[in-house]
Amino acid sequence: MKKREIYTLEDDLQYRLKDPEFKKAWEDSEAEYQLSRALIKLRINQKISQRELADKTKTTQAIISRIESMDYNPSVALLKRLAEALGTKLKIGFE
């Protein structure tokens, strides 16, 4: 029997990153990815549901979900409210 080669998600990503258009889109989404990742981590570590976080920040669960799925660009004011609700500080910068 012939051994089957495994094609991983990482393999696929490396292949796709050879396409300049895909690579630019991938790199351009880094800020949204980092924001989403940090928000999810904080929320889960504090055992807060999306709905509870939304209530604390005077927004909707749908908005929290959209931020976490990188499908919404929140205002700085909303980011400040999220940071306060999660007991952390908001830090924004340029490199």
C-alpha cells in the first residue's frame, strides 16, 4: 500500500503566501487578528460570555462576535470600553 502524504494547514498557507495578492491581504489583516486573539483570550480567561461583555460595554453580542471574527473594525471609544470592562489597558501604537 502506498503511503499517503499529509498536507497540513501550514503547508497550504505557505503555498498561498507565494501569491503576492494573498500575501498582502494576509499581512494587512495582522492588526485585526491580534485584536481578535487578545479579546477572545481575555474574555475566556475571565469566563465572560460575549453577551455579558456586550452588556458591560453598552453594545450588542453581535458586535462582539464580529470583532472576534475579524469582521468589524471597532472605534477607539469601543476599544476603550472593552478594555475597561475586561480590567485592562488599551495600548495602540505604530511600528
